[in-house]
Amino acid sequence: MKSNTLKMCAECGTQYPENYTENSCIICEDERQSVPQSGQSWTTHEKLLEKHSVKINKINDNLYEFTVNPRFSIGQRALFIISENGNIMWDCIPLLDEGVIEFIKSKGGLKSIAISHPHYYSIMKMWAETFSCNILIHEKDQKWVMNGGNSVEYWTDDTKELWDSLRLHNIGGHFDGSSIIEIPWMSEKGTLLIGDTMYLSPSLKHFAVMRSYPNRIPLPLNEIRRIQGRFEDIPFDTIYGFYSYQNIEKNAKEILKDSFSRYQ
């Protein structure tokens, strides 16, 4: 793996291209995120590798999670889906090391990376170039792509069919392009990986749908109702969110339905 000294926002993990000379991160300056009170700070992937590594955890035979250990920036996980006609990684983390590279190669490589929304773009270009794969991002979030390279493929419409019955769904809300991935065969009624298009409570009993979770900015009720309608025709009983604790492996649709009913 080549060393990489491109600057990376220490708060959100977004990596910027060499020709980016501003001392501000557009992701953190947006109202959905925030710049620390101590001010903008930067690091590099090379520096991060000195004290961090990628932790690999098995969820089931066809799903693994990757996290940065110890935690860095937002602390999200990427989810690695093993599928018959090509593996796909859902979302991205701001670290890539030899251990995870060898692990992915041992499982047949990586066909695509699909990302839920801009907070998890992180070092997606490095990942895509390492595995010679594309990056799937909804076109509504194109303006937030700072360092995608030639690997980014922008998709359109509400749904994109992939392979092995995998489907991307544009849900919106948190960002206009916020999306989820549907895996019909991973559980009895289907599994959704949602990033933080919705945010599962620590009690595992409620989903919140907001414009900004850290800044507590709500969405208008008509937007909540539109999002609710998007889930009515998607079959599922299992949901995995962006943090490692956010696993609902039964009755997920009922929990989501009850959560929407609380919005009056």
C-alpha cells in the first residue's frame, strides 16, 4: 500500500485532494456537522496508521464490519457484504491497512463501494484505487465529493438494481442523496443497511429521522411522511446502522413503523 499524505479533516475524516488549499472542511462547515470550538485541525492517513488499525468483526457468514481502532473522527463502521457475484462495501472508514486489504482479498475482493451520504466519504478514493472498484453515490450528493477520482459512479432515480438482488434506495432526509442498501436474502424478510439515514436509539427501540443528528436539527413533518412512504413497499425484518451497537435482527419494520407513528 502506497503512503498517503493528503490532508484529512481530524473531525470527520474526509480526505482532500492535493490542490485543495483552503483551511476549512466543507463537511464540518455545513450545519449538519460542526467545527470543534478549538478550530479546524488536520491529519494524514500516514499519520493515522501510526496508532490506529482496522478492526474486523464478523456479524454473520455474509456480513463483516470494519471500524477504526481506537476510534477516530465520527466513529462509523463500514459493512462488508459477501455476495456470490461480487462483494460490496457499504459506507467507508478513514483508514485502510494491510490487514483489512488481505482479509478482503481472501474473501474474493471488492466489486463496488456504495456510500450512504457525504459524512462517510472519508478516504473512499484510496479504497477504490486499492481494490480497482467503483464507488456508487447518488447524484443528489455530487457537490459534496471532494476527492473521488475517476472511480465515482453517480446513480439516479429512487432505486438502483445491482447484482444478486441487491438494491440501493435513495431515501433523502438527512441529505438529499441519503441512501440505504437492501439485501433480500440475508434474513427471512430482508436486511437493510442504513448508515445514519435513520438513527437507532441506544435502547434499540426507536429510530429518529433528522436533518442533523449531532446538531439536533429536525425535518419538517411532510418530509418525515414522505420518508415513511419510501419504506412501506420495502420488505425487511433486520436493520444495521452506522454504529456497532445498531443491530436490529428481528421486528425492525415494526420498530420503524412505531417510530414514525410518534411524529404528529
